[in-house]
Amino acid sequence: MSENTLAVKNMVCPRCIMVVESLLNQLNIEYEEVRLGEIKLKQPIKTQVKELLEKEIEKLGFEVLNDKKTQMIERIKNAIVHMVHHQENPEMIGHLSEQLPPLLNTGYSTLSKLFSEVEGVTIEKYLILQKIEKAKEFIVYDELSLSEISYRLNYSSVQHFSKQFKSVTGMTPSAFKTQREERKSLNDI
């Protein structure tokens, strides 16, 4: 990352972007773009201004990441969150070994090893956890059948989806629907 780019932890939705943009405007910090997990500044900022930004951003539940490893982990997480929660093409969910390297300019084995080392779970397991949270959202909204949910999350079959759902949550999708189990915040996955 360049010195004009700040990595920000816990930015997982469009609302997060709006909140960070609002803070930057309030602090009169000029920026080019704010994306999930990233602020691109127009120019480098002074140390005092950066410290103020870091302090204010923490009050909002975010964190500026200064360590290269944690920056890369956050970029991996944001790519997966975007893949599962913020795009409409089911075929784009999965295939991490093909999709992540070009996005992050790093080989998949390096990304996978780093992620497992720092997070204690594999990238694939993190993808599954994100897919299950999205499935919970679909189930709570009660607008799609299990077959449609399975398709939208790029599962090969409803059976595969149901088996994975039960493996992660301890209950079937139907049981989840009747019990209305609490969903997790994307930051907590």
C-alpha cells in the first residue's frame, strides 16, 4: 500500500463507507476514494492529523491498520465479504485461488498461509462462514426458497447447502427459520 492509502479494519458495508467519508469531511481530510477497508487520500497527511484520524475512527468502531500482515488479512476479508454480500453473480462466489491473487497481487499459497497463521482458520472456512451468515439473512427475510438461497450462494445443491449450514450452526436451515437464532455481525466472523 502506498503512503496515501490507509487500511481500515471493520469496514464491511456501504454504510461504513459513508460514515468514514463523513468523518474525513468533518476533519477536512481530502480523499480520492473510500472503499471497503481502504481510504485513498489525495496526499499524505501529517503525523498529528493521522493520529487524530486514528483516534476518531476508533470511536466509530473501526481501526487504522499499520502492520502489513494485518492490512493483507483485512484486504482478504474485505474481498470475501464483497464476494458474498455485495454482488449479485452467484458464479463469482468461491474459486478463491483464482479470484484473490489478481485482486491482491499475491500468490494464493502465500495468502492462504498468512490467513491461516493470523486468523486460525483457513480462507475457505472464512468463506463458508460468510456464506452461512448471508444464508441466515436470506432465511430471516423469508423471500427465497432453500433452493434459491442455495443457488444465490453458489452451492452445487440444496443438500450440500443444508449439510454445510448444519455443520456451521448446529441446526438445519428449517430449524434456524423457526428458532430465529441470532445472526452475527460481519465484523465478528
